[in-house]
Amino acid sequence: MKQKILSMMKKFQVEKILLFLEKINYILELNLLYRTVNRIENGKIELKNILENHIYQISIQTIEHINPIPVNVSFIFEYYTLILYN
């Protein structure tokens, strides 16, 4: 029993380490993307627009998944955009 618990703990620790490494890799990729876009004239503005559109689409999909009745959620998007960028 003790061996089984130790095995499970090791597996859990390895999974946590792998998740942590995935997050680090994601951050490094975002950093590379930002540095690349930063070199392009108006690149940050375009990246911001792409990101806003992506967040909007994900928000719409999530809301439609929760409530299949179409909802006008532009006010939600605008609210969170104001929070994020102010």
C-alpha cells in the first residue's frame, strides 16, 4: 500500500512538473511572438486586434455552449476589454 501511494505521488509530481514546463514554454512562445511583432510597424496594434477578436470568439462560443439561445454579448466583451486595457 505504501509503495502504491508513493508511486501515485511520484506520478502526480511528474504531471505537475510537465504542466509547469508547458506553461513556461507557452510564455516563451508569447515572448518570441511579442518581440517579433514589436519589430513591425503597427504590429502591436494588429496583435491587439487579433487577440481581442480571439477573446471575443472564445467568449461567444463559451456562452453558446452554456446557453444555446443566441445572446447579444457585445456589452460583456466591451466591459472586459475596458478592464483589460485600462
